Amino acid sequence: MELRPGLKLASAVCDAQVVVVRAPAGDVEVGCGGAPMHEDGGDAAAGATLDASLGEGPQLGKRYAEEELGLELLCTRAGAGALTVNGAVLALKGAKPLPSSD
């Protein structure tokens, strides 16, 4: 799927929804719970089931990123399935350290 910033994606197997913050140049497969995500308002994949072995689902308001690809997602609705990109689980993006105030 060709991603672009601002694109809303919804999970086919749980309640999770994300918004693309940064998108890579090429096609990538963003998934949730082991099933491909679809554009919000679009048709979900029929017969998709949740794969809980991938890990915990996304948390509301948290960002998930794959720095090597240049992908960043913001969770707008929490869910039970782990976020993946091209089959690899996405990591929670850490907060930027603030400069010291010495």
C-alpha cells in the first residue's frame, strides 16, 4: 500500500486505528494483529483473525516508528493487535530527551 502523511488506517481484527505521520517512499504493508490494515472507511479483509502472539496492541496517543524505513504512525484508537510493517513488529517511539537546564 502506498502511504502518505495524514492517511487513516484501521485494523481488520480489532478496534485499533492509526494515522500516518511520516511515510516511506515505496509500498509497505502495515498490519495489526497479523492482518493487513485498510484505509479507514474501506473494506476489511474477510476472514482475518487476531494473532495475539505478536505482542501487545497499540496504546492511544503513542507513536510507533520504523526509523530505517522512515515510517511513523500515531495511534488514535487503541486495540488488541500489535502493529507490524512488512511482517516485523513496530516499536514504540521513545520521547525526545529535553536539553539540560543547567
